[in-house]
Amino acid sequence: MTRTITEPARSIPVIRETDVLVVGSGPGGLAAALACARAGVETVLLERYGCFGGNITQVGVEGFAWYRHPAMIDSEGIGREFEERAKAMGAAMPEPQSISHSLDAEGFKVVADTLVEDAGVIPMLHRLFVAPIMEGNTIKGVIVESKAGREAILAKRVIDATGDADIAHRAGAPTHKHPVEEMMSVSVMFSMCGVNKTRFIDAVKADPQTYGDWAVGGEWEISTSGKEDAMFSPFLRKPFQKAFEAGLIPDSVKTMAGTWGTVSDQGDLTYLNMCHLYLDGTDPDALTHGEMAGRKQAMHAIHALQAFMPGCDQAKLRNFAMTLGIRDTRKIDAVYNMSANDVKEQGRFKDSIGIFPEFIDGYGTLILPTTGRYFHVPYRAMLPKGVKNLLVTGRTIGGDKLSHAAVRNMMCCAVAGQGAGVAAAESVKSGRGFDAVDVEAIQHELLRQGARIT
């Protein structure tokens, strides 16, 4: 039995009261806060780290729209604005496998700051959500911890953009997560400097890899629709196989492989997604082990690239991401849970708050959007059961495994986030709960903000 202590009762200062509180500032939360503020409602954006951007800035996943190919129909709205604003501010460069731009993880911190300030969002960095404030089954705000101690923030509406459905779970909404062995892997992102770009690119061109190579001789079993198999992918496995045969990589990481993002003229090789772990991202002990074990794996990867990848012999570690890249933890049981059929067969919904192309990446499936097919993201998938005044957005919206492999992608998180932010604004303005809000009014404002919903 676990020992317990009784924490004495205490008064907690209410440091702010607001209309809408968004907790978490990844692509979903950042989009939600911007959309809500732009709809004319006071909005607070709460973030536990010292920068906004989540998976982009804190994990270093710079390939925001690497799925984009000719003939596809893409999302519009705030997600596209992230990319365009980054390009305009010098925080992006062309992505090697698609017609998109890779976002500079460090530069996007300034882009996000600018977006937040321009929209009039109230920023609150360095505060960690620890508990919901509840009256019965209605959320009234959250309790946070920081260097300032324990504080309370009250809000008329709350958006859970934590990425793990932390607020929904602790507020009593039904959530679920798969066993660790069924979850998608966790990535340890890192970058290198000192790469000879010419030699590196020449080697890539001399032995071009495809998406079909992902499933050959490694840890992954990938099913595609077939059309992806011959398409170029910035994929590396052979240097690691050679390093393993030479004794540079231990048995525990012999399946190391993955993708690179961009290589600059200055020799920065970024967005290296080579090291993968399996753990529960809601377990701090597992996260502790993963951070440390992941850094060890990354150093093995760097030694392998130095030895066996042309252009990397004089390169070294530039940086690790601030934290691990988690793909898969809790999902809510929503009023509507999306299905594999929805994302594979162009699901259409009257309560659509955005669209996303037929891009599925996870649980052993890879389908790239090259044909113009797309699905609607329904408002009801963000509406948790059992808790009032709460929306859940980002990768934790309701759905099954294959739908999660689609909606977890950053651009789709931004689509859902923009919808959640506009819904929160409309809910406050109308005085209606999230379960009774006028969906047509939400859609009208989304269109005004440049989103595409059909």
C-alpha cells in the first residue's frame, strides 16, 4: 500500500479571472488562444515552459507540413499562418521531401511571441497546471504551481490543450490510453552542426531512400497505400547498420533509423528523428528514464553518422530538444469519437470546424495526401463527456487508433485548436454551454478567420 500524507487546507490566491483559459501552447493551444482572442474575447494562454509552440519549439519537430504534395487539398487558417509568418520572419527554410517549409524551432519561439502579442492574448509562461477547480461537474478554472507558489486562475471556459488530456482526466471526464506496447514510440529529437552540406546531399542523391525503405530491415512494420513506396524520403538506416556491424552501436539500439529535416548552408543538420523509445508519457518515472536513455541513444547515432555518413565526419551535437516528443497518451471519450473510416474515407460532418488531408502516420500505417482527398474535423470530437465548460483540443480529441494517427499531426492540431478557440469565444458571447453552442455561428467566425471547413 502506498503511504500518504494529509496536506493541510490553505487559502490560494486567485491571480486572474478571465473569459477563456487555454492550457498548453502547442499547435493546438496556440491556435486556440489566437482564434479566441481574434474573436474578441479575453484569453489567457498558460504554458509550463518558457516558450510557446509545444511540439515545434520544445520538442524540435520542425517539419510542420512535411505531408504536403502536389494535387492535395490542405488545411487553411491559423496553421498555415504559422508557416507563412515563420517564412516572413526568417524562421523557416524549404523542406526536402515536400512543398512546404520546415520551421526553425528556435526562431519560431519569437514568431509565437509575436503572434500572441499581436492578437492581445494574455501570456502566462512558467506555470504548471496541477488541478482543476470544480463545482460539481462544472470546471471553474485551474490551480497552478510556479516559483510564485500555488495560485488559482478562474475562467468562464477552459480549453485543455495539454496534449495528454490532463485537465479532462483530473476533472473526471472519461479518458483512455493504450498499453505501452501498443502506443506509438517516443522520439528524442536532436540537431548537429559542422556538417558538410555538399558532401551530405551528394551522398543522399547517390543513394536516394524512399518511404518504402522505412519497412525494410528495421523495427517498423509499415503499411502504405502503395503510391508512397517510390517517393523520396530523407531517411537514414544504412549508416546505423554499418555502425552496428562495426561495434559502435550496442545491441539495445541496433534498430536505430529515421529521418532528417533540413541541412543549412552553415552546416546545421536539424530535426534528426533517429531514436525511439516506448514509454508512457504520463508517467514521470518513465519520462525520467526516457530523457536520459534517449540522450545516450542520440550520442550513439551521432557517432554512427560521424563514421559512416559522408559530410558528417567533422560534425558534432548542436542541441537536444527541451523534452521528449510524445505521440500517444490519453484520448478523451468524446460526444463523437472519430473512426478509421472517417480519416480514410473522407468523413463529412455538419459540425465541421476544419479540414485535413488524407494523411495518416502511425500505428504501422503511412498514407500521404497526394490525391486531393480530405476529411472534416467535427466539433463534437473535442467535447468531453461528463464535464461542463471544458473543451479538449489537439492530439487528444476523441477517436480510435487510426484516426489518432491522422489528427495527432501538428497541422491538424492547429485546425482543431482554431475551432476550439472560436467555439469558446462564441460560448462566452452567447452564454451557452459548449454542448448547446451555435455551430453555425462558430463556422461563420472560422470562415471570417480564413479557415476552411468544407
